[in-house]
Amino acid sequence: MTEYKKVRATMVEKRGVCESHKVGDSYIIDWMLTPEEGRICPGILLPMQPWIVACSSGATSWEKNEPDKFYISCISKKGTVWKIERVE
């Protein structure tokens, strides 16, 4: 049976205007629960959700130099980039 761990989502890059978050914002997320309502913008939380589950289960990412981390962009064309990593 797969052991799911909590993950940390951290904003690592801002390419445009984001009024909700700044670089360095970080949240601990349980694989089945979202953080407190309204804390993470839906523009990143929704695309991030499948990768939260993948990362929390220990799946390998597409990052050759960081296979335990997932980098996800928000839905804005000049949005934010978030790193998702397992919390041991």
C-alpha cells in the first residue's frame, strides 16, 4: 500500500503580476486536503492538485536533476512557478 506524505508547495518564481502571492510563500498540504480556504489562489491550486497526489505518493517527476520535486506553473501566461516536494 502506498504511503502518502504531506507536501510543501513553495512559490519559486514570479514572471508577471500576481497579487495573491510572493516568491517564498510556502504551504504544507496533506495529499487529500487543501490548505485553509482562500490561502492559495485557485489559479495554481487547481493545476497543482494531481501533482500534490503524485508527489505525496513518492512518484518521480520529469526533472532529471531533481526527480523528487515537481515544478508547476499557474494558469496565467505570465504567472508563477511553484515547487512541490515531499515533507518527510
